[in-house]
Amino acid sequence: MALINKKIKILHQYHNNVFDMVKVLEENNEVVFLSYRTSRLVPGIRNNEPSTFRFIWPMYNPFKLSKLLGKDTDILVLKHINDPINFFPYILSWIKGVKCVVAVQRLTHKNFWGYRFLFRLGVRLLCLLGVRIMAVTQDSYEELSKTRLKTVYIPACIKASCWESVNDQTSHLSANQLSIITVAKYQKRKNIPLLVKAVAELVKKYPLMGFRLVIVGDLSIRKKSQDEFRRVKNLVKQYCLEDIIILRSNVSHKEMPAIYNQNNIFVLPAGSEPLGYAVLEAMASGKPVICSDQVGAVSYIEEGKNGYICEAGSLSSLVQSLEKFIRNNNEINIQKIEEFGRYGKTLVERNHSAGVFLNKFEELVCMK
């Protein structure tokens, strides 16, 4: 099945980490999102559902989904292999003769014995149905390639040109100010307070240096999100860091390239993070990256070349990773930051370009 003039439908809520995948697939195919929020979030992506839908689950009604798939769908793309709600789409795709591809990020089910058992049963069913696995992270590929599932490692793709700054900020770096950015939802597992504490440690340890932290967070109306935002805000106040820590929420996708390029280093200290697409955005922006060992996108980092990996939840490990960009106890290593940033962009071109993604995706859907 050559990947040209195919009708591809994607069944899950929109996330920024699939935006570039959609745009790449759209170059030679017809791509439609079967998701209620897409048209409101990203102009230009076709959405087959009215914006009045509040949840995605109504589309899993057998009759509704069968109608949405129609008679001419060639490929159905799903997300989350271990989500029980996907089993009907698996079976319906098999009945209709539609190639079914599941995007798999970092697997976390292995932490729960009962879930592991159910997962193994699910894998057997997926093998029988001929479901294909697009392993987006290295660890998910290593685990799933041990099964009889048709699996290909396809790192998340990104259009690097969209993340390049018109004015290269690194050429104007100050030798004694470290500017850090993190991009994450206001959720407890993102460990944003840990990063605030790390900056407080650095401020105390290096009084002759300047520091800045920009927190770009997705703030929803949910109570947990609001509570986490208040927690971060109160922590900033507690450490008297209001002048150097900037809190920004719900920033539009088109504003992000400029924001990345106004900072030196990207940090994602999250725990149990399935992917962490912002790591790739930062790499495409030419920024060194630091992330925890529980971030799925950790497999996109070559430690000591384009970034560092710290221990999830460890303040000392995070501080030590940040200190690797400081020299002589009072200035940042501009040369190192620039070298790491350039190498990160090289990795993006090598592993995450549109051409690489399309070749691997075609390999997957053509597997016998």
C-alpha cells in the first residue's frame, strides 16, 4: 500500500504532538480528525465532528463510529494501545478491512501486575486483528517488538522550519544569566514545583549570576489544574522569585517558537510522562534539553551532546544537570549551549523530519 491518495482518519482528541504528523500525512493523502475539539484548537486541520461535543466517548458508539469510518477509509490511527475503549475500533477496522495503526508512547502499564495481565491478553487480540504499532518512543518499541505485533519505531515528527527563530537568540546570550524555559500542563506529574525549587537553589548558590525561568503552562478549568497553578504561584512567592520566574498560561501554538528562542535551555522534569513533545520542539528551536528519566522523549536525547537526563523527582539531580551549563561559578557556558543546540537540530533533521516519518509509516502500513 503506497502512502499516496489514501483516506486516513485519526480517532482521538487533538494534542500538539500530532499536529506535524497530520500536516505531513496531508501532503499526499486526505486526513480527517474524528475529534470534537480540533477545529476550535487548530485552524486548518479538518475535523469531522461538531464543536458542540464535550467528550470523545460518544464517537465510540458502534453505529456512530461505523458511520464515521464510512466505506472508503484506508487507515485508522488510534492512540493508547492500553485503553480498553479502543477495542471496538480495532474490531470494526478488521471487519471493514481498514488498516489500523496505534500510536504508542511510553508504556506505564508495567507498573501494575493486574494491568500487565490484561495487556498481554490485549496484545494477543491485536495480533489476531492485524493491528499495527507505531512505537513513538524507544522503550515502547523495545517492549512491543518482543511480541508478535507488527511494530515499527517511528519517532515523533516535527517541521523544524516552523521553530526556527528569525533572530537567533543564542548569539545575544548574556554570559552571566541563565534563562530556562519549561512547557507543560499544570498537572502534579509535570513536577513544575521541583524546577522552581531548583532555580531557588541556583540563585542561592550562584549570587553573582542572573537566572530566569519561564513557565508556559496549559491551565484548564479543572480543579486539579487550578490547584497546581496556585501551588506553583505560591511557591514562587515563598522563595521570593517573582522577579525572575514568569508564569504564562494557555499560550497559542503560533507564539511558541518565539518564546523558545528567547531562552537558553529547556527543562522537563516530569514523572510518568508518556512522550513530552515539548522536548522535540525545543530541539527544533536549537535549545539544549534537560528531562527526567521518566519522560518518553528521553530516547530523543544523546546525553552530553544535545542535553542531559536527570533522575525523576530528584532536586539534586536536576540542579546538577543545570550546573553543567555553568562554568567558573559565575557565568554560563555559551559555547556549550550553542553546540548542544546545533546538535539537537541535527538530530531533528536526522530522526524527526517529514521524510523519515513518511518512509517509516509507509513501511508499517505495508507490513505483511
